[in-house]
Amino acid sequence: MTSPAVTSPAPDPEAATRAAILLLAIAGFFSGAALRICDGLIPRLASDYAVTPGVAGRVILTFAVAYGVSQLLFGPLGDRYGKARVMCGALFGCALASLACILAPDFETLVRLRIFWGVAAAGIIPLAIAWIGDHVHYEQRQATLARMLMGTLSGMTAGQLGGGLFADSPLGWRGAFGTLCVGYIVVGLLLLARLRTIPSAPPVRGGGRFGFAKQLGSVLAIPWARVVILAVFAEGVILMGPLAFLPSYLHQRFGLALSTASGLIALYAFGGLLYALVAHHVVRRLGERRMVLSGGIVMGLGFLALYATPVAWLAAPIALAVGFGTYLLHNTLQTNATQMAPATRGTAMATFAFCFFNGQAIGVSLAGYAYDHGGPLPLLVGPAVALPILGWAFARGLERRAREG
């Protein structure tokens, strides 16, 4: 008499996807931390390498430029060779780059290695968002992306705090980079093991030598994709540019120390975290059109309140509100970006990130010029007027698209 065969329970695809999304959020945490880790390390780097703080700041600039320019590289790579595979490769590339930075013999070598680190880091968040677009139904996608956002924002906050803590410790900046290196390796291995058990979207084949250009062209040929990309570029210019000068504005107007002014404006990030915690309820109650409309209005009123406030401490709740309003708009834009070109989702998300990042760069330049030559009025009232218009315009676009089909 033979005993019945023992069968193991079939794997739960939804549970596997949820576990992968948690790991993607952790990967976003380390990516966000890398973006901000050097903010607090500048004095220690300047001391260790006997350079001025301004020169030491090149480790931030070179990383940021490489990160922004490289966004367009990883999207087509992910579409062609698999988003999971390329994303894990980017994580291991970041681990290698951070390890190499620890061993840098001189400052110029460190700066060059930070370029490589920035290039590798550009392949994490856009491809993670594109992967979510492949595996999560659109109705649940905004709340899922909010969890990804929570990981990234937490990483940026932890990076700023950790940079300062490591700068004051015996481990210094090498300890900070080493911690990130270990984090990249662990999450990369866990993510690789998890993603290999989940079927991936079919790769984009063909195109020959100019395949990447054709993939980019196929995204830009879609009218709705152009609307989303233009909207996120405008958001980068109108919002992120002036935001960079808010600590300077508070310092100049109220005589606050720059550290205090920066601390007040830092509550902007907590507004994003608050949104991530309640995103599921907000999406269900408001819907996309009212979310972007409300987000534009909240941000506009926030900038107007910063211009009119008679006391400095009110900047803290105002920044919190502006952060919440930002992600009412931005997360809706991001969710639409995941669906604007499903066949080449990696390329679409890379284009979205590239335009947002470069919109920020242009916005910082324009806001700096406006602040230098016109003072607080154009810096704050300009966004107060333009952001509600942006929210209204994108809401109208969503309405037209719903009518068309």
C-alpha cells in the first residue's frame, strides 16, 4: 500500500508580489539615502581631504548630474533585457561604486567614482515604478506607488540625518558609504531571489542599432504621454525650483539660522509621508481629477501663506501642507506615467523621471534669478498662481481622456 504523495502548497502570486513591492520600497530607501547622504558629510570631506566646503560639494553635484542624465539610459535597457534584471544590476553597481568610494585614495578619484555611483543609482527608482506598473492593477497602483514613495522619502530623510551622524563619528564618510554598500548588497540579493519567482513582462525586441531611439520615439508619439511628461516637467520648474530657496527666504526675512530654517522646511517631506499613509483612502474618496485639482490649490495657498505669514514658526505647518499637496499631484502624474505607454513602460518611466529632474534643474536656475532680482514676490507668488493652474489643466486633461475612452 502506497502512501499518498505530499504536495507543497502552490505559491501565492499576490503574496509574492507584495513581498517584492516591500523590497522595492527598501531599495528606494537606499536610493533616496544615497541622494542625500553627502549633505551632512561635506564638512568632514573638506577636513579629510584638505579642500574647501565648496570644492567638497562636487561629490553632490557630480552624483546629481550623472543621476539625472542617466535616467534615459535605464528605461530602454529595462524594456529590452528585463526590468528586474537591470534593476538588480543597478543595485549591485551602486554597491560596487560605494565600495570603490571608500577606497578612493584622493579627492579627485572620489569625485569620479561618485559619477559612476550616480549612473548606477539612476536605474533603481524608475524601473521599480515601471515594474509595479507591470504587476499591479491600475486601480491599486496609486496606493502601491505611495508605499514606494514612503520608502524613498524615508531614505532621503535618513540620508540627511545619517550623513550628519557619521560626519561626527570616528567612522566618518567611509562608514556612511560602507553602510550603504551593505544595504545595496542585501536588498539586491533578496530582490533578485524574489523577482525570479514572478513572471516578468515580455522584453521589447528588435530595433537594431537605433532601437533605444525608437523606443523613446514610440513613447513621445502618444498624445497622452506628451501631456503627462509636459505636466511633470512644469511641476519640476514651478514647484521644485522655488522650493530650494525657501530656507534662504526664511533666513533673510526672519533672521533664522539656516539650520533652523531648513528644519522648518524639512517638514515638506513629512507631508509626503503623511500622504503615503492615507493614500488609499484619499484615492478612493477623491479620485484622480479632484486629487490633482486639490493638490494644485493646496500648494498654491501654501506658497501664498509663506509670503504673507507674520511669524516664522508657521512655516512648519505650511511646509507640511505643501508636501501633502505635492503628492496629491505628483503621485497622480506618476501613476498615469506607468500607464501612458504599457508596451515600453521602462522607457516611459525613464522619460518621466528625466523630464522631472531636468525641470527641477531649470526651475532652480529660474527661481534663483527671480529671487536675486525680484526678491520674495516672484519667488513665492509666482508658484502660488501657477501651481493651481497646473493642477486645473491636468484635471481637465484627465476629464477629456475619460470622455474619449
